[in-house]
Amino acid sequence: MKNIIKRSSVVAATLMLLVSSSCSQDFIDVPAQGTPTLTNYYDSDVKLDNAANGLYGLVWFNMNKAGYYGITDVISGNMYAGPYNDFGKFTDLSFTNTASYISDSWRSCYGAIANCNAYINGLPTGVGPEVSKEALNNALGEAHFIRAFSYFFLVRLWGNVPIVENTADYAANFVVPSNPVADVYKFIENDLKFAAANLRTKVRGSNYAANAHVSSGSAKAFLAKVYLYEKKYDLARAMALEVINSGEFKLLGGDELPTKSFADLFLQMNNNNEESIFAWQWTGAGTYFDGNFSNTTFAPENRLVETTYSAQVAPSQDLIKNVFEDGDLRRKETFMLPGDYYPNLTYAATLAVDSPYLLGYTFNLTDVPNGVQNSGAGLKKYVIGKENLPVTGKFNKPFNGESSMNTYQMRYAELLLIYAEAVIGSQTGSTSDALALKAYNAVRKRAGLPTKATITFDDVFRERRAELACEGDYYFDLGRLPFAKAKAILEAQNRGDKDTPKHITITATSLLLPYPADDLIKNPKLTEVVPYTFK
């Protein structure tokens, strides 16, 4: 199948990918030298409960630093970048399969898979005798969840990809074919079912520190999302409703938590809040690979960041003008317009090194030397400003501009919209079902918008974009549409700045990304597709 950038005919890719313990090692080298082995370290439930910590952050660093937003929100038209950095090539779709954002994302996914495989294959016989079966099952559930999540990323970005269950099998022969999309989805389903059956159940409470790891409800919520992508609407509806009825998650600013708001989702002090189903975890303190770069990448000016390279991306003209209804409270928390005031943002009074910090930031283009790439606006979501312990929750000065703000991968608001869409049951239908309306309207009410008595697929689709803008989902939503419809949406977008409109023409036949060029050189079988033999 042709894709958004025509796949190279150069010989196919290697599966030599990053692992959590190193950003330069190949993924077959697990565990890394000096890392505790399964047989000599996991000798208690406490140690085992922390075993998967690296799967929530370190393995995703290279993707999160830049590639994650380039291959999702920039390609999809939520974000804009001019021809000044690598993001610009994703604005006009001039990128090729040599782009680092593509290879970094591929390697992050397979690095996570390699680590998950090490746990899945080694823990059952490698833990100490004092470890309980419940703790072992939960750890295995986490590994199956992260592996499923990784393959869900891969299959939506590249389509056919190799399924690797035992990384050690490929140490001697890493030249392997890809497996078909249908088999990858079946593998994802199996992993999430295992995770749902083995992970602990947990109702999210106000002790946010205890909410960082996924639970059985997280696996069920993600399974509902996977079913939706497969158009298995009855299964998606049933699974989503099961999680909704469980009370495990809540909507910040909704009826159950009315003292909080949509804005509260993006304060570090609210990491792992009641709405968070699964998030990448960052510390932002100490080493290069521990933090989230979103504040640095998104912030419209250097006075809001700890380094000197802010505003690498900006809101697109399409996001600014065509996504949010009048009165939508999410608009201001997604992007800044001149005159917008943010009482919780701390910024430097001047660009001097010793400049004092001020609390309460007003966005004005006169204060932004580079004009935020002439977009006329600045990104707000994930922008947390300078060090500000009482509000942001930073406990020390960020390392190299990194922060400890989580990166959401799924929120309860999305699950509510999944349920509403699954009840509609097609991309041409509508519904006035009471429970579907309750779920859909809960998201709109929090945004300050009027409720609706009947909803269509297009209503839910638009609501998803407004709710999840700049969180990496819109590109995948476009991929769920008939290609002709997605193509028309992308070509209609203004992909220029506020003074110079620009449109793209898509000649490909899908929105899939090309396999990374360096991997294509090393594995001559990657472009072959062979049915997977399930164990």
C-alpha cells in the first residue's frame, strides 16, 4: 500500500532498536551491562511493583522529545512550523524516511517492546521465592499493557510491522518480515485482555502519587479504544461502559469533581489525577533522559522556559480558526491569543540570567521576538512556565529545560467520547441514546458548551479534536476515516502562517508513514508480509 510519503525501495529495515537502559544500544541487548538480572534483584513485592517504572518514561524519551508531535499533531494540521526546523518538513509533508522523528519513534516503540519481552519471558521463573503471585501477575500485566500500547502505535503509523514476542530469538537473526495489520491487532487484543485479567483494580483517588501505574481499568479502557479502531463497535461500547460504570476514573471539572477544571489537567501538581488512564511519567530532574521537553518545545517565548529555544512549533491556522466553538473554555487552555492571561504561569521578567520570576503571564506578540513563527498565537497545552513549586509541582530546577509534566496517552474524557461513538456504531450514523448523550455532553459541559439532544459521528469526531488537540490523537483519528475524506480535510487546511496561506496536495493513497531508511537498509524482509504464527 502506498502511504503519505512513498516508501523507499531501498532494502528493508533492522529491528536493532533502543532499550530503556541505553539510547545507543540495540534492542536485542537486554539486559544492559550492569543492570540487575531477574534472578538476583526482584526478591520482594515492593521491588517488583517498581520493576516497570522505566516503561513509563525512559523508553519513550526519544519519541517524546520531538518525534511524537511531528508525526502526529504537525502532520495532522493541529500544529505549524515554518521551514526553520525539522517540524517544518512535517507541516508541508516534505519529510522523507531519513527523518529522525520517524526513526526515533520506531525505535522508542520497539525499545519498549524489547523491555516488555524481557519481563514477560523472564519474570515467571526469575523472581525470588518471597514474591507473591499477585505481584508477579500485576507486573506481567503491566508489561503486556505497555507492549500492546507500543504495537498500537506501530500499527497505526506503519501498518504491517514485525511482531516480536521474544527479543532474544532475534539476536542471531534480526532479518524478519512484517506481519499483517489484522494479526498485529489480534496480538494487541490478546495482550490487553491478559493485562485486564492480571493487573490490579484501582479506583483513582486524590493520592495522585499512587495512580502512576496502569490498572485493570486502564487495560479495559485501551481495549475499548482498540475495538473502536477496528470498528468492533459492540465490543467497544460494552468495554467502555464497563469502565465508566466501575467508577475508576473521573472527569476533572465534571459533576464528580466540580472543583477542578480542564485547565487543571495540565499542571504538574495534578500528574496522575483521577482522569488519567495512562500517561508517560517524567521526573525532569537529574539526567537528560528523565524529563518532558513539551514546555520548551511549545512555549511561545524564552521567558517561559529554562533554556533558549522555545516556540519550535505553534498552533496551526486551522486549529486557531476552525476547531473551537465560541465560548469553548478549552481554546484558551490549548493555545494563546494576544491578551490571554494565565494566572498560574511563572515567567522571567527579562531574558537576563538572573531575572526575577513573575507570576501571572499575559500573551502579547510584542513580547515574542520571533512572533511565534508568525502564527499570531502560541501553544498553551503542556506549557507550564518557569519553576513554580506551589502551582506546577516542580521540586527542583529542571535539567536542560525538561519538566516532570506527564504526557497523557489516554484520558477519561476520551473514553466517554469512545462510548458515544461506539453507540452511534458507524461513520454515517447518529443517536439520541440517553447514555451516549450523557457521556458526550459531560465533555461538552466541562468545556462550557451547550448540550445536544442528538449526535452524529461527525459531532463526536469534532469533539475529539477539540478535546485532545496537541495530545497526539488527531492524526490517528484522520487515519480512521475513508482515505478520500481524510485527504480532503488535510488539503483544505491552511498550512501557512497568518499572512501567507499554504495548502498541500496529497498524492499518496494512505496516511501511513514510511519505514525508517536506516532500518530498510539492514533488514531485506521488512517490506515482506507474512501471517503471524500465534503461540
